[in-house]
Amino acid sequence: MSEVSVSAEQLGKRAHECGLLTINEVQLAINEAGGPDIATYEDFISILMRKELLTNWQIERLAKGEIQGYFFGKWKILYFIGAGTFARVYRAVHTETKDVKAVKVLRVRHSDDEQTREAFMREADMVMQLRHPNITPIYEVDEYKKRVYMVMDFVEGQNLRDYFKAHRKISHLRSLSITRDIAAGLAYAFERKITHRDLKLSNVLLSAKGQAKLVDFGLAIGGDDSDKGGGKAPRSIDYATLEKVSGAKRDDKRSDLFFLGCMLYEMVTGIPPLEETRERMRRVASQRFTDIVPITVHDPDLPDRLVIFVNRLMELDPKKRIQTPALAQKEAEAVIESIKSGNVKKYDAEASEKAAAEYEKQMLLKEEGRGYTIMLIESNTKLQDVLRNKLKELGYRVLITNDPGRGLDRFMDMSAGEDEDDAKGCVIFGCVGLGREAMQACYNFAADSESKHVPSLMIVTEKLQRHVNHDLIGDKHQVLCMPVKFTHVQIALRKVLGIELPSA
């Protein structure tokens, strides 16, 4: 501890003034140190720390005469953890429940910046919806003495950048395990139409058990984000440059996956794929992305499945990139299992290109419904469960209701939205439980000028089959009769949705 020119009595007085100690706690510690006339500063703080009444961080600030910034609402700050451009993060304890959490506080210089405050609040509101093992949860956001703060889990461990700096290279399996965890967190958020938009090593925490957890969604984009008053959500320079260079639309949902690949590249080689610089002109240069050195130049002995995975994540053309975090998670798991089973053959460009194409084809066959929404209108719970589980296995997003009116209103509201993913889908009218009510709803749906272009399926019982009026059903609407196998539903969906798959 640095040399100070403050007495034990002065330190105790400051600790009381800022609410860290009661008068009784100060007097007892002074007396235990020998009394007001004898107690030395060193003995006094030794007693306070032994009794866990003050921390090193608190004592150092008090010794400098700082008597503010120890409390945010009911949270007492114990230690400083780290800082970013806009905020500082502290370890804190709740004064009543004694829960220990991390408190992220907007820096003083940004407190009057309305745009920064809004982004800070937006991050908290967005992440408070998310509860997943690979996302650090946020529990509350509030303001104390004009300082905005949020409360999140305190993760025992360190961030991935510090871990990487200590090791310089991370083993293949460990790197893939971290990548899988990050992809799992991204997939969960993605299902709720949230993308991170600032993926980098410092925004991942590693728990003491080795689990990777995403933090800092400050630049995240949510499904309901829209331009307000002509303004747009902030984004990092790296993301903006990637999307410009690759020809992707602004805030492309696949950009997170490119930077996930960058993180994996750096973990296994010890070298970042993108030049690290603070100079804006160099960061926005297209060559920074187009001239990335192939990962095998740094390590020619990398297992080919690992190289293929990195290359698929870091495809500059977003259409050729792995398309969703869920697919990235599955591929990471497959590569892990491949390496564990002893498949560590060296990368061969020609052979691996063929293997990558075959692997991508197989993944497409398993994820044919990715990007499509199915509205299932049915009251029969057994049929609901079977279709829900089978469709989700194929990547479809499934919504279920037993109310035809409500279900169709919701589906059409989504189709009219700005998100192009919502506009793609199909309605399944299940007449097994709802009978003629669902059948009539299907007729109305196929006849309505706003919905007749939307594909639908009608699943009827044998008894109802003879009552189906095929003249009221157009080309985009098909009828299946019970008992029906799921493969028949799958084929019908491919047809009405126009899904073309590679041959197996």
C-alpha cells in the first residue's frame, strides 16, 4: 500500500461520513489498536481488514480523501473489477440481503450524454430478458445521485482476454469449448432476436469452472430496434467495416459469427486475424478484412476439421458463412467430438474443401426449416407435441394456439413486420381437435386477399376428408389426411415453402 499522510482517526471519520462504518465500529477498532492517542494508521486498517469492515480498495480511496462512490442504491462497492470506454465495473454487496454481485456504473463524464445513457439503459433492458448459462444475467438497472448503474452476476474468474494474455495460446479443445459456449449464448439471444454486435475476447468471462459467459451487450440489436427520428443504433467500427466490405446489410445478423471465428482463430494461433490498431483509418480499411492471413500459415498442423470450422465462420461472403449461432454451436460440438475421437489429420486444402462442402450439405439437410415460422392451430395436445418437437428438430420456429382467430392475427402481424425472417412461414390448420372450425378458418385464410399468398397446410381426419372443398384451396395450400406420417408433413412444407435441398 502506498505511503499516506492520514491518521487512524481521520480515516475512521471519513469512513463514517461516507456510510461505510458506524461510529461504534470506528471506536471499537481504534480502541483495539491502542486507543485514540496510540493507534497507528497501520494497526487501525489491519484490524478493519481482519474484521472485514473495509476492503483495500475502500481504504486506499478513503486515504486519498475520496468520500463518494461507495454506494449505488442498496449496493455497497467492495472492489474495482475493470473498466471500459463507457463504464466501470465493481464487486458489490447488498446492504440488506448480503448478496454479492457485480455493479456496472456509467462513467461520470457520460452521465449527461443522453445517447450514451439510452444505450446503457437499453443494454440493461435487453439483457434482463435473457437467462442462459452462457450469458451473464442482469437483475436491475437504476439511478443513484444521477449515476446510472446495472446489477449483474459476479463471475468468479477472469475475462477471456486476460486469460489469453496469460497463456498466449489456448489448446484446441479448450478453444472450441469456449467457442461452443459463446455460440450457445448467442443462439439463445438470437432466438429472441437479439444479436451482440461487439464480440471480442474482453466481452467474454470465464468462470472458475471454465464456463464462458457473454457480457457487455451495449451495442446489441434487438428485434424491435428501429430508427427513431432518423437516428440509428450505435455499432462498432469493426462490425460497420465488415458489413461494408462484405456487402452485407447494416446490422446483419451473421456478423457476430464472423467475429466468433476471429476469436477462435486468435485463441488457437495466439495471433489476431485482424490488425489491432487504434487508428481509425486503418481500422476502416477494406484490406484489414480482405487480406486476412489463412490460419494454416500460422500453424500448418492444425486439424482440418478445426480449420474448416474457422474458415466457415470467417467467410467474408455472408451467404457462405455459417448462418446462425445454433448451427455454429452444433458444428463446434461436432469438431470437438471429432478431435476427441482422434481425428486430428492435418489440413489439406483440396480434400478439406470437398469435406466442407459435404458437411455443409448435411447441415442444410438437418436445418431445412431455419428462418421459417410455423403457426400451428390445433387443440389436440398429442398432435401439438409431435409436430412441435419434430419441426423444431428441423430448425423451424413453432408457435402454437388453439384459437384460429388469435393465431392468424398474430401470424399476419408478423408477416407485415419489417423483419424479413418473420415474413417467411406457413400456417398449419389442425382439424383433429378443432374439426370444422379449423377447416373454415383455412378456407377464409386462402380466400382473403392479404393472406391467400401465405402457404398453409390442413390436417384433417378421415371422417372430415370427404367434406374438404378443394375449390376453396389454392396452389399454396395443401391437405393431409390422418393418419399422417411426419415425413408427409415435411415434404408438404418443402413444397409450399419452396425449400430446395441438396441431394443427400
